[in-house]
Amino acid sequence: MPQPTGYTRAQIALHWITVVLVALQFLLHDAMSEAWDAIEEGREVIFNPLISQHVFMGALVAIVTFIRLGLRLSHGAPPPPASEHAALQLVAHATHWAFYVLLILVPVFGAVAWFNAVDLAAEAHEMLTSVLLALIALHVLAALVHQFIFKTNLLARMKNPAP
């Protein structure tokens, strides 16, 4: 498969949909945390639509990630900037694949914890969520460094689809 010069319209749209979904999961997780605390303490979980939202959006994150993974495998991804050091290229490549893994495992562990009340799965969900947050921070920082320090205009690839 020839290496594309940019991302497809679908790849870009799914990237930004993932950003919104994950941001909402972080911002609206309090009801789920309170419900889990109630389960651990043996109390009854009071219905809250934000709990259902968290479960549904977690599943949606995993589904969107599988679609993104399929597009990545079928369409590829543009090469890193030619001026980028080989070590940075390796870190970027590993980071992108780690995103796919985490964006699938975090919802899976969350679902196992929620639907089966498995403490170990809940702990894995929480730990991997922290790793995901750190990876997001690294990703955003790297994008900003590329844009404003390296001046590679890398951000344009996530705004403008390849011709």
C-alpha cells in the first residue's frame, strides 16, 4: 500500500469525534464514580442518566476506535515530517498505537467492572484512564511543539483531508 500524503476525511472526523467523546467521559464521570463507590459500600445505586451516558459513550469510544483502526490499516497514515529525528518518529508511532490499545481496553475494563462488579477490572480501568490522560497530554504537547517550535505545520493534517 502506498503511503498517503494525509488523513482521509473519515479519519479526521473520527479523530475529532474521539476527542469529544473522551473529553466528555472525563468531564462527566462523577456520577459513575459515585455509583461505583455505592456498589463497593454495598449501598443501592440510585439511577442517574449520567451513569447510562458514561456506559454508552464508553462503548461508543471502543466502537469508533475499532473503525479508526480499520481505516488506519486500510488507508494508512501520512509519514512523519522528514525533518523529525528518528527517535521522535518512534515515540510518535508508539504513542499512536498505544492510543488504539487504550481506547479499546479502558472501555472493556470499565464494562467488565460495571456489569460484573469486578474490583480488579475497576482498578485496571482507573489506572489505564490515568495512562490515557498522560498520553493525551503528551500528544497535545507534541502537536503544539511541532506547530510552534519545529514549524512543521503538522496540525494541518488533522484539519484538512488529503487530496
